[in-house]
Amino acid sequence: MTTRTASYLRDSYKEIEMRLLQALGQLPGILLDQAKQAILSSEGAPAVSLLERYVKLRNSRSRNNSSQRGFPFSWEISLDLMEDEKLLKKTLTLPESLRILELLHITEGSSYRLAEFAKHLHKLEYSQTSDFDRLILKSNLLSSDALGSYANFLTYVCGRHDEAELFYKRALDADPKHATNLGNYAIFLTDVREQHHEAESFYKRSLDSDPKHVNNLGNYANFLTVVREQHDEAESFYKRSLDSDPKNANTLSNYAHFLTDIRERHDEAELFYKRALDVDPKHTNNLGNYGQFLIGKGETHQGLALLHSAWRHKSKLPNQGVAELAFSPWLCNQLAETDGLAWENAFKHLIRTGFRRPKWNFDTMLKQAESKLNPATLKYAKALADAFLDEKKVAALDQFARWKKLQPVDPKLVE
């Protein structure tokens, strides 16, 4: 076999090749600049053609010269430009957009970037986002990881449950043993569809795929205690999850709540809440849950401080989480005999906006309230708690003049 080595003649041919390519406008940099200008001008067909030539040239050079592999490629040409809201208003056609992203996927191999672009369309409330989602589903661009992540986004950020389920199923078609996607789909089936039998089968599949998957173990424990009320079995799964990862903040906090609500082992529960916050001091849910726990113990000011800290990170939560964080400090302020009007207004806004009702309770805080609030305020507090937990009980709030006088305030405006 003859080995090619550097030579004067070979270098000369390469120089001639480069000059010819430059004269013909076939150098990578030139093609990319032209494609960028075409995208900026919303000229989709020329942009697609230029990028196809770029990819062909890149692949050809990669085959002929291994040093050319990993050609530098700038995502500014598509992702950053196509995320520009003004550009999207005079958008390329959706097939052109998808083809451009497909070509960039070929060069970059990053399906997450395509998913991030799709998320951006949703955040812009782009009118053709659903069409774009359907095109993605028809294509074969997203990995199982990216499909599952995008399904979670559609569920918890957009509330587009039917579309989300299509992506969950596509993710599992791509990888039927993907433990994380199996577990996330199980949560979806319970929380959104309330199809508990099917959910449990997916939890079991997820744990067959990865018996030590810490989140699936912890989430299955939640399912067993909240849905099945099989508390002994649930506790065994909480312990398995913590054996798998003793520093998993979610499991630590969920087990703490289990110890409080089911076992009534409050001192032990507090140790787990503290461990959870040692692991992640800014974990919004855990700050809120521990704050409620302390209020239930009568440590009102300490609990309120934690709730304030959780509120500062509320942007990470869905509406039901923010509503819980609005109600809890309001009740805490009533116990401390201080003003809680801002929280009350925010809570009314969220009740009107609507949110998915979680399986939760405020029993420990309301027990404190029974000994400290006057009967009228206590009745009102319980009605607010009921409205949070059950949408059918929202109408009962109209019996309270206090509720009718409230001016709803967007929680984003409450500091």
C-alpha cells in the first residue's frame, strides 16, 4: 500500500484546488456567509441549497483528508438567527426551516440544539409551532434523550399534553429501555392522564431497565404512597433510592414529607429536610416544604424565612407550585398577625389563571391555625386550601367578602 506524504507537487495541487474553489465560491466560509445572508433575507430555498453544497463539500473533504473532520461550523447561521423574533415573523417556510436545521444537525450532530430551537418557538408563541412539532416527529432528527426532554417541556412548561404524549411515545420507540423516559412517562400517565395501572407498568419497566435509577425509585415510592397507599412498600423504595444516592435532594425531601405525613416521625423528618437543603440550599420545592413543616411545628418566623427564600426562586416552578408558595406565606402571616395581602392577591391571580391540582395537604399548618386564628379567618383559610387542592371548590370562595374585594396580582410583580 502506498502512503501519501507531503510533497511540493501535492502542495501545489492543493493550492490550485483552493484557488479554483475560491473562484467558484465553493470554500466553506464563503458558502456559510452566503447561507447566512440568505437566511437573514428569508430566502429559504437558496439557503437550503447553499448549506447542502456546504455539507457535500465538508463530507467530501473529510473523506479525502482526515484532518478536515470536525470542520468548524457556526450555529449563528441558523439557531441564533432563526431565534430572532423579527426574523421569525417574516419566516422561512417550515419545511425550509426544518431542512436547514437538519443540515446543521448533520454537521453538528446535536439534536438538543434542534429541541432548544423548538422550545424557543413555543416561548415566542409562534403561530406555526404545532406544525413544526409535527415535522420534527416525522423526521428522524431527535435522539431518544432529546425527544424525552422535549416531551417534558411540552408537559410542564406548555401544558400541551396531547403533543407531549406523542413525543414520549416516539422517545420510547427510539429506545424502549430508556429508564429516564420510561419513568417520566409513568409520571405523565399518573399526574396528567390519571391512568394509574398503565403508569405502574411503566415504573416497573423503568426499574427493570435500571434497578438503581435514583429518581425512578423515589418517584415510584411517591406513587406507592400517594396513589396506592401502600406505605410500607413505599418506604422500602424511598430507602432503595437513598441507598442508590444518599444525596438526592428530591428523595430526601419526599421521604421527609412521608415521615411527617404518614409516619408522624417529625424529629426524623426534620433531619431529612435539613439533609436535603444541605445538598441543595436553593432547591425551591424543598425550601417551601421545609418552611411549611416548620410552620406546622409552630416555628412561624423561621418557616416564613424559608418560604421567602423559595419565593425568590419561583420562576423554576409550574403554576401549582407558585400557588402553593403564595398560600403558605399568606397563612404564615396570619399566624404571625402581620400583613399578607400581597400573597393573597397573587393567590387569587393563580386561582383565576388555573393550574393542575397536586396531591398535597396543608394539615400541619392548618392545625396550628386552629389554635391561633379567629373562627372567621380560620374558615377562610380552610376554604383557600380547599380551592388550591380541588378546582370544584373554587366557587365556594365567593361567599367571602374578603375574597371578592381582592385585586389579583401577577406573582411576578410580588417581591
